[in-house]
Amino acid sequence: MRTLFNAVLLIALAGCAAQPAPPKPVNLIVFPGGWNLPLWVAQEKGMFARHGVEPKITLTPSSVFQLTGLIEGKFDIAMTAIDNLIAYREGQGEAKLDGPDLVAFMGSDDGFLRLVAVPEVKTYADLRGKTVSVDARTTGFAFVLFEMLARNGLALDRDYSIERAGGGLQRFQALLEKKHAATLLFTPFELQAEAKGFNRLGNASDVLGAYQGIVGGARQAWANANRAAVVGFIRAFAEGVDWAYDPRNRDEAIAILRKNVPNMSAEGAAAAYGVLVGPKGLQKKAQIDLEGVRTVLALRSKYAEPRKALGDPGRYYDPSFYREALR
């Protein structure tokens, strides 16, 4: 009897040992936009679960909301502009709080930044005397906008004024209502605006060259304490990027875009997919572009207050998580 009991106990214990640990919940905050395609793919295809994480996604209305929540611990990971992480590390953030241990751990894209204007504005010169909108004046992509306008002969405050109007979705909606003359939009919002007769004045990548836009970021202390979750997140996201680039998945990827982006037509989703996996699309394997980070630092050195000379990309990027994820 004892032998039989022991055998049953061993079988039961073996069954328990074979059960994988449940995925770790991770509070993730992102900006709305097509650049979330790898996230949506990784969710739908079970890639996150397979790598031991379960993102709980919140869409942010603004960078201030996002970075405040990240610094205060309400969110664990943010898909955000690396400029935001740098700004709050350097005491230059829009909100009056610092995030001295904010760090990027992977790349995503260059931001897909396009300057889009109301139908009446057809050239950069037409913006003279007008108001353009940003998310925050001191972080995010505001300095990209300032530089694009400066290289086309328009000086901040002298030739145009700035108004804060929230994240990309909020600025897109405000632009459609013609509350402002122009703003930076990203895929698919620029395509949706153009379909309604709004004008694209330029692409940031054509003006600036290499530029690191969105990254995966976290507080260093949280990332160190949850290394397996960060590594699993990178692996799943990178798999989502690979899946999106595979032409065999084109139709399904377009369907996923339409499922997650409100009011997107089949034609619009197909156009957005073409941008996301195009020559300047999502960064392969979610690899960060350090030359692009240098551009971010150069713009921040030029425009940010208080003035600081920033030049070391490695200060804001911890490659150890990425190396472990892709080894």
C-alpha cells in the first residue's frame, strides 16, 4: 500500500512540476498608433504568453501622463520616445518631477514623424504667423518640429507659436477640426489626414537622417528586479516585428491593424502596413539605433532648458536585457 501511495504521490508531484509558471502581468503604457502592430501581433499570436509576460495595455493621452505614471510606479514599461526618458532623467521634463533611473532597453522605430498641415497651408512659408501643436513643449518630438521648421526658415516664437494639444491621437483630432495649422503626426494618422485633403509638408527622416523615436523603457530598478519579464517582453516584441515583416502575413497584419485602429479603412490599413514594414519601417529585431539617439541628444542639447551638452547614448540605454533576449 505504501509503495502504491508513494507512486501516486510521485506522479502527482511530477504533474505539478510540469505546469509552467503563469505569465507575469506587466503594466504597459503606450501611445496610440500603428507602431503598436508588433504588440498587437504578439498578443494575438500568444508570443507574450509564450515568453512569460502578460502586458496590461493602457493608451496614454499625453507624455506627461505617461512619464508621471512610469516614474511613480503606476506603469512598469512604457513604449515612449527616448527623448522623454532622457528629458526626465536630466531634469528637463514637462512635469516637475525627475526620473533619474529611466532607461531604454530596446528600440521600436524612428517615430514615423510627418509634418501635416491644414488644407490651406501648402508650404512651410504658409505657417508664418500660425499656431502649430505639440504634445509637450520640452519633451517628445517637439524639438523635431522646431528643427524642421528652423531648417525651412521659420524661427520659434518669432514666426509661429506653439500650443500643447496632447498625444498623437489628440493632435490628429485637433488638426482635423483645424484648431491648429499643423502638427507632427505618425502612421496611420498622417495617411488618414491626407485622405481628407490635409497636406504633408515633410518627413522628419528626410530632414534629420537617423533618429531614434519610440523605445521600450522602464525604471532601472524595476527592470533589474524583473529581468525575466523585460527579456521576455523583448523576445515577444521582436517576434512580433519579424511576423509583421513576413509578406505571407500581410493580409492578417492588415486585419490586425483594422481591428485595433478605429475607423481605418481596408485601403488605409494596407497603406499603413506598407509604411510600417517599408524601408524606414519598424526596427528589425527591435534593435535600437544609437546613431539615432545621438540625433535626439543633439536636438535636446540645442533646444532643452536648462541647457546641457548631452552626447553619450550609452547613458540612457542598458543593452544587457537586449543581449540576453536575442542570444
